[in-house]
Amino acid sequence: MSEAASPWLLLAQLCQMTIVMALAPLLTGLVRKVKARLQRRVGPPLVQPYLDLRRLMLKEVVLAENASWLFRIMPYLILSITWVAAALVPTFATGLMFSWSGDLIVIAGLLGAARFAQALAGLDVGTSFGGIGSSREVMFASLAEPAIIMIILCVALIAGSTQLSTIADHMANGEVGLRVSLALALVGLIIVALAENARIPVDNPATHLELTMVHEAMVLEYSGRHLAMIDLAAFLKLLLYVSLIGCIFFPFGIAQSGSGPEFYLLGLLIYLMKLGVCGVLLGVLEMSIAKMRVFRVPNFLGGAFMLGLLGVLLLYVSRGM
Amino acid sequence: MIEPSAYCVAALLALAALSVSMARFGLVRALIYAASGLVCLALLGIGIASLGAGVSQMRLPLGLPWIGVNFRLDSLAAAFLVLIGLGGAGANLYAIGYGRHEPDPGRIVPFIPAFLASMTLVVLADDAFTFLFAWELMSLSSWALVMAHHREEGNARAAFVYLIMAVFSGLTLLLALGMLAGPSGGFTFAAIRAAHVPPATVAMVFVLATIGAGSKAGLVPLHVWLPLAHPAAPSHASALMSGVMTKVAIYGFIRIVFDLTGPPTWWSAAIILLLGGITAVMGVLHALMERDLKRLLAYSTVENIGIIFIGIGLAMAFQSNGFMAGAVLALTAALFHALNHTVFKSLLFFGAGAVLHGTGTRDMGRLGGLINRMKWTQFAMLAGCVAISALPPLNGFVSEWMTFQAILLRPEMPQWGLKIMIPVDGALLALTATLAAACFVRMHGITFLGRARGEAARTAHETDACSIAAMLIFAALCVLLGLLPGFVIDGLAPVTVSLLGGHMPTQLGDRWLSLVPVSASRSSYNGLLVFLFITASTLIVVFLVHRFASSAKRRSAAWDCGFPDPRPETQYTAESFEQPIRRVFGSLVFQTREVVDMPSPGDMRPARITRFAHDLVWEGLYLPLAAYVGSTADRMNVLQFLTIRRYLGFVFVALVLLLLGLALWQ
Amino acid sequence: MHGIDFDIAHMLAGLLVLMSFLMLYQVRLLPLLNVLAAHAFVLSLSVSWQAYIQHAPHLFITAGIALVFKAIIVPMVLRRMVVRMGIHREIETVVSIGLTMLAGLGLVALSLEVMLPLTAGAEPVVREDIALALSVVLIGLLMMVTRRNAVSQVVGFMSLENGINLAATGARGMPLVVEISVAFSVLIAFIVIGIFLFRIRERFDTVDVGVMDEFRGGRQ
Amino acid sequence: MNILSDLLPGWFDPLLGILIIPLAAAVILAMVPNYRISAALNVAAAFGSLGCAVTLLFERPPPHAFLLVDDFNIVFILLNTFVGFTTSAFSASYIAHELEIGRLTAWHLRFYHAMFQLMLFGMNLALVANNIGLMWVAVELATLTTVLMVGIYRTHEALEAAWKYFILGSVGIALALFGTILVYLAARPVIGEGMDAMVWTTLVDHARGLDPSLLNVAFVFLLLGYGTKVGLAPLHAWLPDAHAEGPTPISAVLSGLLLNVALYALLRFKILIAANASAIAPGPLLIGLGLLSLIFAGFMLYRRRDIKRMFAYSSIEHMGIIVFAFGMAGPLGNLAGLLQMTMHSLTKSAIFFTVGHVAQVKGTQRMADMGGLTTTHPLLGWLLVAGVAAIAGLPPFGVFTSEFLIVTTTFAREPILAVLFILGLLLAFGALLLRLTDVAFGEVKGPVGPVHASYLPVIAHLSLVLVAGIWLPPPLVVWFQHVAALLG
């Protein structure tokens, strides 16, 4: 990691952090907008998430009587951990300064830590809704994680690394070509992303119907700035998955480490485009399918796992071993 | 370095002997605990010091005269000496305080040092006799500890099952080592290493060692004693049993499979991988369904043993295919996880003990909201839960991350068995990790968070200073090991060198102290940096929030979607929390069934939901065995009541048969 | 030594075996006791014959013991006992007489078979002698096993012991024979006394079975 | 050594000592009315013969037509006299209590003490006999005396037990005698008529020339005859009752000594057979009976309710183990057998001592009426626990060493047998552990009165076993190895 220390990379790292933080609400706004349009509604403006955050920030916090200190610090932790995770994913450039402080598994782990914190927070007040949310969340996670590992395995087999920068570089220089396994892995990752971000068909971010909600139930007791932070963390997570998909499966345009600033600008533009496309696609997807019952989700996620495993086995075959 | 450790053993035994008579006096008890804690610290130091320093041996004119009692302190032994020292020191510190609450200390105090001494002996032993002697002694002394609360319901049974399983494992290892020693009785490990054993023997020894060490470590399906014995023993004893003794069992396995017999075969690796995966998942699923704190922890021990065995299995697989870099990584991961497990499992058992002492119950269904009354315990336990759930940046994550790296390093092996087994183990490992996270969210959330579910929790009180100190120290260790894993990995290098002839790239060389399994371009993890990163961003967030957001806050009733209910019964219980996962996995693994009894409107009786679960291993394997023995005993018992004429008949028949045999033989 | 001596010895030994069969054949107690007396008498004959041909006067003591103690005293005592206990009726044998006889034949065959491969190193006579003694012993044991009645079991034991005496006296120059026969007589006396003391009417077993039922629980 | 022999007066012959002292003591004790004196005298006499045995260790008389002391039987003699001594010490306190509660009268005690010494005499004679006939007589004597002692309580069960013992024992004796005669017959052609043909030393010297087929038949009879006394299944029937119903010191002596004496006789003949190449190999027979007894006893242990009867079955189990070990033979096997035998004698008698105290405290032998012993009588309770741990072959006690040797040497040669053996051990261990937990732990049951007796004998035995488990004196082992070599 000798060259990692150069100020350029540090700068790039910092701007990536600010960029993800800045863009996350926008992406959610975009998705909402698209959905609204497809529903023949005008819908809120793109910047609505920012406004919501601001409103929440300025509101006072209402705490339940028996809410403990855990309940109050968790939002900060959730937000910062998610932020770090998001910062580890190459968005517009690889080989950023801290990118080697963690690989894909670390990112998964960080998200797990955030989830752990959130689930605990959900249990803290001691209401039935918090319990519902937490227990369902961990159940989804327990199914999503093996799928992620399978996908990572698949990718690592191809790229020979779990280091995102390396993977991105490897994928970018094109000798990989199109592979069935990769396609399967992509589908799997999308499924996982939907589940992890509490999107339709697994969960409905816009509902407050006790039987259907998972993520919302968990954060039901939060208000004011705490809620704002948790929402922001959710936005970040969505962005993270989108950029993850981007940098693994569509790494074109990502600036290689050590390349000049102009490449970085180019990468940034291309990254913005990727976000836009993904946002639109996500909106369309969410419009075109319905939410499924909680106990159908396991099959859904199990599907993702199967896809990953299939991808790995196909790789064995394709390598003629 | 061998003499000092021998002195430590002697000191521990002396303490045990002393405490037999002195255990009545509280002060002496505390002193004895303190003394054995210090000895354990010495052991810890010796272990660390002799990790790098080569092999030192020692022979005492005891035991069988023609072989004597041989001790040998090589790097592997040193590594496990560190575990014993660490766990022992912590347990003793904890016991200084916790021991005061014990009703009948005379049944506990003497056996703690004896237990520690015997475990040390197992690790130091260099001949089959000494090894098994110490092994059985370990079982016996820990049995006494399990028997300490002999009047409580079910403890006698627990102790019975435990000792039977322990003796079973001892006898199995006896067979294994007897096989290796050969008819001439070359019992010293040196002789065994020197002897050239045929592959068939190696295979047999492997199977026996797996059964023997596995049943002591808690490998499914030989794990049944853990959830019985650990709750029965006093908490510091269960911490030792679960945190240290199971590791000693793993030491035995490694010693036999990697050191005493030749390089493993791929199928043995596949078997270990399979068992490890099953053990990990079964253990954590059991833990998820438990509501007794200590039983839960016992099952989670089973899970972690499974993870360690996955690492060992990977090492065997790679070694059998001559892929040493992978083998080294996997074995290091396994050893590292063993260390981590010692740390956080001891911590968690301490915490469970504190809860038990503070509330008088281990039943999560009657706890809740302890965060307000047992602040320190809760804080330490939180660290433990995060660590055991393998979440960054704590230590549990590091070892599991390394295991993942080993899996990802080269999942494809020439043999199809491994080709399938390794990725599947990867998935099982991931499943285990997340289920463990779920399990400990549940455990921590139900026990410490929410509202008190019963009088026990409402009137809970914080435990004593020594216990808290022990817990906090171990919590700090969880963090340290997570942030600076390089030290541990470099420390383990001599072990892998001696067993596999190679070691991982030196970690401390990297000036960012980041953890690099093979090469930086392949994968790397820097716990310290991630931690700093998180703190930095947290600080930024805090700053921003407090700069721009309103700091107003108000306390009021919980919102709860508009129907707040003051009664704590309305909270999510442990059962309701586990329900979704039970629905998904339980129906298969435990054949769980839920029976809902919903009274018709106007009917006043409460609605109730009952859950039925089966422990298939117990009901499918152990109960039939017991039933068979019982019925045979019943049938044979008739022989007690025959008439003299019948007994004479036996003599007559025996005589005639022998004569017939003779006639035919001639 | 002349063959005739041995022939007589064999004749007597064979007679003893015959007596044993006669015992097996008996179903009533009193006749059984008569046969026992005869058995002992034949033994004493054979012992004294051995004493004569071996020029071992001390064997005459054994013969005397056999004659006086086993052929006269014990049967008389037993007879009185039987009469007093009032059990001179049918003996309930475990297996039918016929089968017992068959088993006895089988035992004789077995003992011959076992003794057959005796090397010629030993004098030829030993083979037959031992074979016969062995069959007497085995038949005695068979008697003990197949009869439920205490008295008949004593009889069985005594015939067993006669067989041993036969073997012992048949073995030339065997020391301690007298002592052994004395010791055995003591043993038998003990048994007889025991039966008498403990009022073991029906069988040895009554000491058990009756007790069994009440003590079955505690006595495990 | 020499110093010792110089110290001793010329007329002093230790060999005669171990025979005459008990005999004389028996006669005297039969006449002493006061039980305190007689008990003390009993102890003194036992100690005297122990002393003689110890001196035998150092100066050994040459083999004699009737008596013999060699490396082999000195082991047994020492063990015999030692356990005899400790048992007499134990019985002194035990019997006193029996007298108090009126289970025995003063007259009984006279009888008892006389018989005790007579029994020791019989055993010692059997051990030192250099003549198979003499040995037979001695064994019968020992048996008869024990029969009388078993029946001493005159209760219905006691008499029944004695009777059972007596009948089965007599048949066993008869069979053994027949075997002895056969041996003589086999020896006569080679050695010549008369006493010589029954003398050990001569027999063993000429073993090669003896007629094999006669020896075979002889061995069958001896195996069953003496095997009955050893208590091997299926010849064991007398053993549990005799142990359960007799006075506890006698149970201790039965398990600790009488079984050994019978075993000794068996081994003597094993040597003889083994020395003759063309005779059957005794090994398989012994192994078979041993395994049978082990597993049989293992199952029988589960349904026991009477504590003494349970440990009697455990004796059967251990006799099985020992015979198995001697059957496996080989240097390690025989060594293990000897070690196991020694350890078993010490441990089992110690257990019976503790059991005796327990039974006296609780006033019953039903384990269902005992409980929580470690709570009410800590020392007694933990001694019992230690004893059971020792007998179960757990370290740090000596039985572990011998079982370690047996299993290892067996598994290297006959894996299947070793596995069966281990299953048997596990089976028996499970049963013992179950009962132990009921008796020593859990809720307190039955009376909790104090024990008026010294634990010294128990502690002495257990500490010996403990030492042996940790440290076997090299000379002892060398000597055992020599004996093992004798056993072939």
C-alpha cells in the first residue's frame, strides 16, 4: 500500500465520502419520483428527501420513558457505520486511500453491524412493533448473508480477489467477457439488495401497516434527528448497493488508481449516470411487482442463494475442472 | 521454559490440596482464587514467551517407569497454554467476587485449580499415558464442578451424562493412542512420531481421534453434554469448561491429526468440513431456540467449535493437496478463533453469572430491562455479543473473516468432495454468522433491553466489583484483539511453522498494521483503520447534528403505532422473536410445531400458543441407546433370582461345552 | 502286574458307571438311597481292590470310609430324614427319565471321546479308568442338575464325589488320597446337616424361592 | 537384607510364621471370651503375619516339598497379609458396633475372630503351598471358613446366601480336585509315583514332557473349579449374595483376597499349561470368560439396589478384567493383570470398608434409603466417591494405569476385543456412576448419625492406590515384569 498514501487518494477518498453522503437522498428521491410518475402522479420533487431530513433535524425528539442510552446512540452508530461501508465501495475511482482497509466481506460485516445496532434499538423500548421489525429483519439477513457469500465467492473466483478495487480493475479490463455465472450473480445480488434495502417485494418503505412493515416497524419509536439519521443511513445503504452493483458488474469508466484528475471527473460523470439508470430501473421494478407475504420471502432469498451456488458450480465446469 | 510451567502445575495442585481444608473461610477462598489467578497469569506469560522459543522437554520419574512422565513445550502447546492462562486468570479474578455468592464453596474451590492444572498437563503431556491421565483428570475435576450444585433439579443427570461422555472420549482416545503406540507400547509421542504407521492405521486413528476429541469439544452429534453441564456448573466453572476445556479438546485433535500422524487425506478433511459445518449451524439454531441464558451460551459454544473445526478442516484439505499457503491461513484462522472464543465466551458466561446472581434466574422469559439496573454488566455483555456475532471491528469478525478468506482463496480442489464441501461450508459459515447475530440480538435485547418481564428483573442488582472488573477486562480484550490482530497472527506463526512448515506473511511488517492473509491485492482488512474511520465519521455526524439539528428532546409514552400498552407482557418475548427463524429452519431441524388455541368469542379463557420442538439427535441416538441398555439390564436381571439348581446347571453346561470344545479341538 | 488285576479294576469301575445309570433311572427316593448305598459299596470294593493291587494299605482307610460312611451312615440318615419329612413319594424330575438316561449316555460318550487322544505314553489302563471316572463325575453332576429334590441332589453330589475317589484311587501312588476322602466326607456331612438344619424339604431352592418373593425388592 | 536376617533369631522362620501365627491365633481366639481383647489380638496376629510376609520379602527360604515362596506368590502373600491386617483393624471397630446394636452376640464374636484367623491361615497356606494337593485342601479350608462367616448373622437371607455359596463352592471344589488328580496322572509317567508328581517346582520343570491331552482336560476342570471361586460368569452365582449378606469385613476379604487366592491357583496351572507347547493355549478361554464376566456384570450392575451386592458385581467385573488381561498375556498384559489385581484388592476392600460405615450409619444396605452422603458425612462421602472413581479406572488412581495398559496392548493386537472391552468398561462405569450420584449426592436420606470408627484403613488403602496411580516404584515394576515373564 505504498502508493496509497499519496494526498491525491486521500482527497479522492474524502470527496467520495462527501459525494455518497450528498447523493444518497437524491437517489431515493429519484426512485420515488419515478414511481410517482409511473402511477400517473406528479409526485414529490427530487429534493424531497433533503427537505424531509431537514424537517426532522429541526424537530424535537420524543423518547419513550424507558428508552435507554443505547436507543439514543444507535442512530449515530448506524449512520456512521453505513457511511463508512458506503465509502469503501469504489464509486467513481478505485484504489482510494482507505479502500484496502476492507474488502467485500468487511463491507458485508459493516452492514451487519449496522443491522445489529438497529435490531437492538428496535428491541430497546419494549414494544411489540419493535420486536416484529427486529426479528423479521434478522431473519431476512440470515437468509441474505449466505447468498452474498455465494455471490462473493463467484466473483472472487473470477477476479481472484475480494478486494473491490482489484475486482473492479479486473472486470474493467475486459478479458473477463460475458459469463453466465456473472449474470446469475448479478440477479442474486439484485435480489439481496432489494431485501436488504427493505424495498418491494420484500418490504414496503412507504407503509405503516403493522403486518407488512419490517424496517419501518423497527424504527417506529424514533423521531426527530434520530429518525433523520436512520433515514439517511437507509438512503446510504441503497446507494451503497447500487454502486456495488455498478463497480462489480458495470465497472466501465471507473478511474484506475493513480490516473489523472480528468479521469476522476469522467468517472464521476459516468457514476452519476449509473445512479440515474439504476434509480429508474429500481422504480420501474418496484412498480411492476407486488409485495409478497413475509413468509414467502425466504423462498425469494433462497432463490438468490441458489443462483449464487449455481454460478460457482458453473464456474467449476467452465474452468473444466 | 518447561520447568516454570511444571512449577505452575505443581502450584495449582498444591492450591487445590490446600483449599480442600481451607475452603470454609471466605478470606482464604478469595486468596486461593487470587493465587491460582496469578499462577494462570504466569502460565499466560510462559506461553507467550515460549511461542517463539523452540522446544523444551522434561521427564519426571513418575507414571510408568519405563516411559516416565514426559512434558514437552513446543509452540502448539504454548499457544494453548496462552488460552488456558488467559481463561484461567479471568475466571479466577471473576471468582474472587462471584465465589462469595456460592452456597457451598467447599465443593467448588478445590476443583478449580485442579481443573486448571489438569488442562495444563494435557497440553504439556508428551506421552500417551500422561496425556490420557491428564485428560481423564480434567474430566473428573470438571465433573465435580458440574456436581457442585448437586441438589438442584437435573444437575445430577447433567453430571452423569457429562462424565459418561467424557470417559467415552477418553477411552476412544485411549484406543487411538494405543493404535499409534503399537503392541510394544512405544507410548512417548517422540516414538509415535518416529514410528511409520500404515495408512489404514492412520485412517482408524483419525476416526477415533475425531470421535474422542470431538465428543469432548462438542462436535455434533456428540455435543449433548454441553447444554446440560454448562448450566449446571457455577458460572466461572462453566466459563472455564466452555472457554478453555473445549479448546484443550481441540488441541488434542490438532496434536494427533497434524503432529502425531502423517499429512491428512482429503476424505478426512471432507469429513471434518462436513461435521464442522453441521455443528456450527445446529449449534446456533439450538442457541436461537433456547431461553435459558447458560444453555444458550453452551449451544453457541457448540457453534463456535463448529467454526473452529471448519478452519481445521480447511487446513487439512489444503494440506492434503499441498497448498500450504491456504493451509497455514486456515489453521491460523482456527487457532485465532479458538483464542477469540475463549475471550468472549468467558466474558459472556461471566455476564450470565452476574445476571443469575443479580436476578436469581437464567430464564430470559423473566428478565428484561436490566440495562437500567446492571449497567456495567450490560455494557460488557454488549461487547461480548458484538464480538461473538462476528461484527467488525471486534475480534470475532477477524477470525471468521480469515476463515472466509481461506475458503475464497482456493475453493476448487481436485477432489469433487472438497470442491462441493468448501463452498457449501462458506455458505454455512455465513448462515452461522448471521444466525449468531440474530441469536445474540435476541439474547441481549430480551435480557437487557425492553421492560422488566418479572419481579426478578425488576429488583435486579448489579454484581460485585471483581466480577465487573473481569468482564470489563475481557471486553477490552475483545476490542484489542479485533483492532490489532497482527500481533496474534505473528504470534501464531511458529505454530503453523512447526505443524505445516510455513506461516502467513508477517503482519506487523505492514506499517498500517493491516491484516493481509496472502497478498494485499487479494484481500486485506484493517480493523484499526476501520475503527478510526468509524469514530471519525461518528464524530463528524455528532458534530453536524449538534451544530445544525435541534437538541430539544421530550420523554413521553412509547408511540407503538398508536396503541401503547403499559403491560410488559405485550413485549416481544424470546419465543416470539425466534418465531420467524423457527418457521424457516426449525420445521426441518427440530420438527417444531405450533399449536394455537384460540377461544371462541365470549369464551373467557386466555388464548394460548404452544410450541413443540424435538432434539432429533438426543431422541434418535441417545434415548434409544439408554433404552436398550435398560431393557437388556432388565432381561438379564432375572439371573439374580434363579435357583441353586439352575446355577449348578450353568456350571454343568459350561463344563460340558468346554469338554465338547476340547473334544472337537483335538 | 498282571492283566487280570486291571480287568477286575475295570470291571468294578464299569460297575460304578452302571450304578450311576441306575441312579438316574430311579424316580423314587428310597430306592434311590438304596442305589446310593450300592454305589458307595461298589466304590469301596474297587478302592480296596486298588489298595490290594497297589500294595497301598492306606487306601483301605478310604475304602473303609466309603463303606461305613457313605454306604451305611449317610443313606440311613437320609432315609430317616426322608421319612420324617414325608417326601418318599414321586420325585419331580426336571426332564423325563428317558431324556436323562440319554443325556447320561451322551456324557459317557463325551468322556470317552475326550480321553481318546491320550497318548500311549500313559499306561493304556489310565485312559479307560479316567474315562469311566469322568463319566461317573459328569453323571453325578447331571443328577444334581436334573433333580429338584434336596436329598436326590445330595445323592448326586455323593456319586460325583465317588467318581473323584475312583479316579484318585485309580491313580497309582497318588498322595493325600485318604485326606481327600476324609475332607469330602466332612463336606457331605456338612451338606446333610445343612439340609437337616435348614429344613430344606422340597429342594435346595425353597431357601430361595419362598424368600425370593418377599425379598425380591430389597435384595437386588 | 542381611542386616535384617542377622537381627532375626535363628529359629525364626517367616514362612512358618505366616502359617503358624494365624493358626495359633485362631485357637486362642476361640477361647478368649472378651471381644475387645480378641479384636485386639486379631489385629495383632494379622500384623504379625504381615511382618513375617515382609521379612519373607528379604530372606526367602528354598523351595520345599510342601511350601514354596517365589517371585510370583510373594506378591499375593504380601497383598493377602496386608489386606488381612487392615481388614482386621477395620473389623475391630465394625464388630464393636454390631455388638452394640445386638446383631451379634459375644459368642458369635469368638467364633468370628477364630474363623477370621483360620481363613487367613487357609489363604496363606494356599498361597505358599508347593503341592497342588495341599493347595487344594487349603482353598477348600478358606472357602468353608468364609461360608461359616457369611452365614453368621443367621438371618434367612444370610443362611440362604451361605447355603448357595456352600453348594456351588463344593461342586467347584470337586471339579478342581478332579483336575488336580488329572494333573497328577499326567505327571506320574514322567516324574514317577508319589509326592513329587504333585510338587510345583518339579511339575513346572517337567511340564514339557507331560501328556498334553490329559493336561487339557485337567485345565478345563481346574478352570471351572477354581473359576467358581474367582467368581467368573457364569459360575459367579454365589458371589453377590455372599458379599451382600455376610459381615462387611468378610465381604472385603472375599473381594480383596479369596478371589485372588483362587485366581492365583488358576494362574499357577496356566503357567503349567502354557509351559507345555502341544497343550491348548489357555489364553482364549480366559479372554472369553473374562469378557463374558465383564459385560455380564456391567449389565447386572444397573438394577442393583443393595449397595454391597452392587460392589460384589463390580468385583465380578474386575475379575473379568483381570482374567482378560492374563488371557491377553504378553509382558504388558500380564503386568497389567497383576497391577489390576493388586489395585482392585486394595480399592475394593477400601470401598467395602466405607460401605460398611455407611450401612451402619444408615441402618440399611438399600441405596434408595441413602442419599446426600457428602453433605452429611463429608469425609465418608468423598472417600466413597474417591473409591468409586478409583475402581472405575479414573486417574489419579492406580486402576487407570492398569486399564490403560490392558486397552492399549489389546487394541494393538485384537482391536475387536479391545472395543468390546471398552464397551464393557463404559457400561459398568455408567451403572456405578448412577448409583454413586444417588448415594453420595442429592437430597439427604436416612439417618445422619455420626460414625464411630476410624477411616484409617480406608485412607491407607486409597492413598496407596493414589500413589500407585502417580508413581509406581521402579523396583516393584521390575519385579512385576519378572513375574509377568514367568506367566509367559
